[in-house]
Amino acid sequence: MKSVRRAKLAPETPLVGRTASTHSLRSNGPEGDASGADDWLPPKVLLKPPGQLQLTDTELNEEFTRILNANNPNAPQNIARFNHREKVFKASPNVDHLVVHFEFDGYLNYRNIDESSAPPEPKPEETIGQEPPTTETSTEPLHSADGEKAEEEKKSKGPLRNQFNFSERASQTINNPYRERSTNTEPPPQRTFSDTVNQWSIYDAYLEDLQQKEKAKAKGGGAKGQKDEDKHILPAEAHTEDVYYKNADLRKSLTIVERMANQNTFDDIAQDYKYWEDASDELAGSKTGTLLPLWRFVCEKEKRKQVTALCWNSRFSDFFVVGYGSYEFSKQGPGMIGGFTLKNPSYPEFLYVTDTGVMSLDFHPQHPSMIAVGLYDGSVAVYSLQEKGNGPIFKSSPKGGKHTDPVWQVCWQKDDLDGNANFFSISTDGRVTQWTLLKTELAHTDVIKLHLELSSPPTATQQPTTDPLHTETTDDPLFNLAGGSSFDFHKKLDHLFVVGTEEGRIFKCSKEYNNQYLLSFEGHQMSVYTVRYNHFHHNIFLSASADWTVKLWDHDEEKPIMSFDLNSSVGDVAWAPYSSTVFAAATTDGKVFVFDLNENKYEPICEQQVVKKAKLTHIAFNPFEPVLLVGDDRGAVISLKLSPNLRKRSKDPEDEPTKLKNILLVAMGKPPAD
């Protein structure tokens, strides 16, 4: 709708001294002579604003066009409605622009009227005495045969019905609308219980229990005058908690209730685990990150033990196992394996007690219920979480070829050609051994024996000296073996693996050559605690040593490509599973270092003090979530969440190897690849 508004105004009347009488004003009009009757009125003073705009006649005669429409400016422009047929929300293009300014509903209702029925018929009382309408032109008899049939049809038809209530079927099934299950659930019943426990109530409870036992003992005795030598008094049944745990259904229900209670207790930590994001990472130019402490896992039975092994489950993102033992020779004792879940941080899901300390463990990648364990006495064992017993299903023996020194690492490998599961172990006795799980035994095969002399093959011998006091030869395995401390297998070529030793050397070995090394790496001055292959660039690996350094190697080069000094002994190092350039290291001064070579090749992007009076021993990335586990020498495991700057991913995972390769080429002084 368009309307034209004219801006033409009346011409300005000249004023003398800004005042004028009514007579003078009216005299200027077409009827100025007839306005003398208003001379008695007081004069009106017209005030002209000082900043009034003076317009010309052309400007006053200018036409302005105003467009009027019926659109509601407050109507929403984007409305989404739920389509029940397609089960999705869809945008509605039609917008209702109707605006009701006033609405008034009447209060009059018809009596005995159904809205769905036909209009009301006149009452019988009103029709009494009224004659039916007749036509004057009708000449046919009233009681003809056709007329009788028509009257009968009219009577049989009955009252008219509403056509909109017609249904083809005799009955219709009511379709219940969709409702969410949560809207139909009833809240669980609640009950408030309180009691007071003190020393007196505990003492009275013990007295009452003692009296019940004495009564049971008296009832079991024989009558007076009868011999009861052949009768035995049965002791009263002791009420222990083990009786209740024999019921599998009750045990499962108690587990669920325990997890619910822990979730309510640690609700703030659970919310941070799922939704926390460090706001400082969003600042412009910020490349550093932080670690948010989450839960702290402690086994009350092994507070004085050290965390000697950490491993996440390969299938369940919230489940991991911890190995407890001791690295000190004088503090050896029984060890323990504890399985924890993020759903219940207060107590482990299961516990296995071992005769000696646990030094290493690993989950099977295809069978997540099987755990390979290396012990301090040189034994290896395999536990199955599906078994009801508390012991291992396989364990090595002195006759079965167990190691003579602690087993520092175990690692599962692919099944052999016969379909038997197998894993590898390394020990300071210089042996890398393969263990195969048969039906009734644990078979072993020595893959390679580590030797210190690299100039000649390990099997080479030297002529004995003529000195009668010196009768030893250098080929004696007691003096020529190197102590293995860690190893890791190539991610693609499973026959290749690198081995770290206590002497600071790293060897590249193969399952196909058990008499010589493929390559030797020299760079560390003290024991190598960990070697780890990269998840994306399979030729690159990291090594952590007690000489305070973490070194990055190419398994085809003898010298390290990059070296990082952390000012303290490095207990463990791990690659991030989501990026080829991110890795984390744990040191004995209680710090965690996170490096991202794509952001900074020289300094860590996160250096955080996790514990103050403890030494960090192991570190492990969660393969599914941005969570990091750190274990210390006081038996505690701390979970940490990575901030956004510490978990940057590439848009295409295939670009990860190229990203790391270009960084290494720049570090070696070569131009990056295109």
C-alpha cells in the first residue's frame, strides 16, 4: 500500500514584534471581513523557534512516498518446527503476521447444544398448535401412496448429523503421541536416615553379639545326665561381608550404586572432565597450554608401593590398570595389579596380588580382558579378567625359561601362524624373549641376546690370554651381556624393534637376525628408561634417559636429530595419539612437560608441577579422550585434562607424517618437502 504525503505548508504570516491579533490574522484569509466578531479575544503570541528551517516553495511542494505494508516487524524470521514423520526439525517458511490488538470473547452459550451436532430444532411445546405450512396450489390428495412413502422416509431419516464427524470405519484406534521416557518415569523413593555411633554403642554391640554366641553354645549342649562326647558344638556363623558378595546380581547392583554415589560426590570434576576448556588458550597469540588435575586414584592397601606400570585399555576409554611394586632393591615385597575406571575413582574395580613386585604390564589389543605382566623376580604371567580366580592363567617357571632379572617391559604382538597369542619381554639379564600361549603351558623363545661389543658379532670369540691368572674370555655371557631396560616395536614392520639398555645405548634389532644388530645408536650417557615409536611417522622414535634428556631419533640415523634437556631425570615419555608432533614427558622432580614441535621446536608449550614431594615414574595418554595419566613413587595416579592448545589436530590425519617430516628436515638443515 502506498500513500503520497505532500510536504506543502501554509505560507508564513508576517509578524510585527512577534505578536499579532486575531483580527489581523483572520483578515489575511478569504473571509477576513467576517472575523470582526472575535476582536474581544486576547491576542495570541506565536513563538517561532530560533533554529527553524526555512524552506523554499520547491522544497515545500516536494512529494514524499511512504510505503505501508501489513508485515509484523516483531514476527520471528526463522521458525523451526519438528516434523514427526521425518523425525527432524525443519525451517517453516510461513510466518504469521497477524497482530490482534483487541479480542473479546462472548459469554452467552446456547442451552443443550452440542457444538458438533446440527442446528437446534424447535421444541415440541413450541410446535403445539401450529399447523404445518400448506400450499394453495396443491390439488393432490393428502393420503396418496407416494405421500405416505415420503413421510415414512422423512421419519426414518432422523435428526441430521454433523458431516465432519463422519468415519468410514466402525471404530478408530487412538494413536498415542510420542513422549520421552524421562517424562514418564517416577522419581525413586527417598528416605532420610541418621544415627550416632560412639564407643559405647560399639561396646554394647560387641556384648550383644557375645551373648548370642553363648546362647547358641548352650543350646548345642546335651541334656543333663547324658553323654555328649560324640557331639560337637558348631560355632556361630560369622556374619561377614563376603556372604553378600556371593550373589552376582547383588554385586552388580552394588557396583552401580557405588558409581552413582561417586558421580554425585565428584560431580564438579566430572563436569570439568567433559566440558572444561581453558579460556586463556583463546587469546590471540597464545600458544601455551595447561593441565587441569581431575581425579586422584589411590589404592589404600598399597600406599607405600610405587607405581611401576600404567596401561590404558584398548577398547574401554575409561578403564586402565596400574602395577604396584618398588624400584629399590631393599624394599621388595608382594606386588599388586589394580584396575581403575574413571566412573569410580575411590576404589579399584579388581585387585590381583603377586608374590613379587609388578614391573610392567600390557593389555592385549584384540582381547581387552587379557593382561601380560612382568615381575621383579624375572617371571612373566598372564591374567584374564573373565576368570573368577585370583591367580594367573599362565606363569613362567625357572624350568620354563624365566628371566633371572626383573622384567622391565612386556608387549603383545600379533598372533602367530597357528593362531596362538604371544608377547615379548625384556630384562636386564640381556634377553629379549618371546612367550607363546599354548593350551597347557607358556612356551618361550629367545629372540636375541644383547651384547656390549658392536665391532664384532655377538657370537665372536677371542683367544684366551697367556696370563695364568686371567682365565676368563670376553665371550662369557656373564661379562658380555647388556642390560635391557625398554623396547618398542615398529608400527608397520612388526619384525623391527629398538631396545634401550642400562648402559645408555640403543640397538635396532630384528626378529629375523638373532646374532647381530641392524644399527646402534649412541647419544645417552645413562640408562635409557623408555623408547617409543611415533604413531604416524613410523621411522621416528623417542628415548627418555636418566641423563635428564629426551632425544628424537630416526631409526636409519646413528645420531639423534633433536635433544631436549629437562633438568631432571626423565622417568617416562609418550607420544600423543592424535598428533605426530606432540609428546609428553614425566620427570623425577614432579613436573610434566608437553612439547608440540609444530609450535615450538626448542621449548615445551606446557611445563607444570603436578606433585611436590614425589617423583613421577610413568605417563600414559588416553587413546580416545584428551586425558593424561601420571603415576608417582608414592602409589598415586593423577589424571590430567589437556587444554585446547595441547590437543590441536590436523584437519586431515594423512597430513600428520608430512608435518613431522618437514620439521625434522628443518632441524637437520635441509629444505622442507613440498
